[in-house]
Amino acid sequence: MVKNTNVKYVNPVWYMDSGANAHITSDASKLAEQQTFHESDFVTIGNGSGLQIQNIGSSSFQFGHSSFHLNKILHCPQATSNLISVNQFCLDNNCYFILTTSDFIVKKNLTGRILLRGVVENGLYPLTGFKSF
């Protein structure tokens, strides 16, 4: 049995998600710029339930020598993980992903230069060790 509470779950890790069509966070402080989401809309998650969208915003972060942007981040206070939509990330940053069973690599579209590399943990693709700005 799950009880609804007002406790906010804050997870500092972002997970690359090839099945997501939007970036999602429960932590509004992760949004450098934000606006109230005026439409009454929900994000449907894997178990079929819906998460209400409160705000929409954007953010940027530095990883190594590369800067990245996250546009159209949906702030859903009940979300339990921060998700980066692989498709939206590629659109936001003019790049492409290579996902393998052991790691993931992000490369620049025009040059193929490696911008980011991460390691799979328990079947997930976490993004850690970056600096937000």
C-alpha cells in the first residue's frame, strides 16, 4: 500500500531514458529558467499512473569540457527520478547517443567528437559528476 505524502523526493542523479519524450524532474531548483505550466496535463509513467506537471523550464550543465542544454524540462513534484529524454537531449544539443550494455557515449553530430561518456549501473544510464549553471 502506498500513502500519498507531501514529502518531496530529491535525487541528484539524472538518468538517460530512451523511452521518455520529455525531460522530467521533481526538483524545481534544477530549473535555471521556469514558467508555470498552465495546461492541465499529466505525464504518464511506466505503471500507467500520471504525474501532474507544475512548471516547465530549462537548464544547462557542464561535463568535462562540454556544455549541454536541457530544454522543455517538466517539473513534476511526484516524480521519483530525474529523467533526460535521449531524443530531446539530442535535439537540444545537436548530438547523438550510442547506448551499449556497459556504457553510453554522446557524440557531436557534425564531427563525431565524443562529448560525454557514462557507465551503466544496474541496467540504467546515470549521468553524474556534472556541474549545473
